[in-house]
Amino acid sequence: MTFLQILYFLKVSETLNYHRAAEELHVSQPSISRTLKLLEQEIGVPLFIKKGRTIGLSKEGLFFKQRMEQLSFQFNKALHEVQTAGALGAGNINLGFIASLAYHYVPEMVRL
């Protein structure tokens, strides 16, 4: 399973329309259809119920959507935290050194 498959799944489950999802993601509709078909094959359950020209989520699809929304939220949160830490220069640095260097050499190096 790839993040791209999850992204496509979430967009189609939101719009319930392959064509609209493709437009919003700026990809082709056949690409989305093929990607989601492979996802369903990999998972082993149908995620969508197709009724003529309309689609809906299966009960497994609804459950999967809820979990993938949580995953997407956590992914975006982690991405934001990493970007914020990088922008601020925040973080922890663990140093290992021998005691004889503790009073002179280490403070000089940390100031750099």
C-alpha cells in the first residue's frame, strides 16, 4: 500500500466521484481507477459499491476511510512538526565526551 493510494482513496471517498477526484488531484481518471482497483486487490475487500454511474463506500470502505483520515492527520501533524523544528533550529543534541573535556573544550564547541 502506498501513500498515493491512500491519497486517491480519501479524495474519491470524499467526492464519491472518480472524475471529480481526478480533477481535484490533477491526474487522469483512469489512473485513479487503476490505483484504487489495485488497492482493493491488495486489501482483499471492496472499498466502494458501484451502482450504475454512482458510487458509495462499502462498510469496509467506511471503516478504512476513518482509519486513513486518522493516518493522514498524523502524517500532516508530523510533517508540520518537522518543518517547524527545522525552521526554528529546534531539537536536542546528545553529546558524549570524557570528563576532562567538560570544563574547557565542550563549552567552546557548543558555542559554535
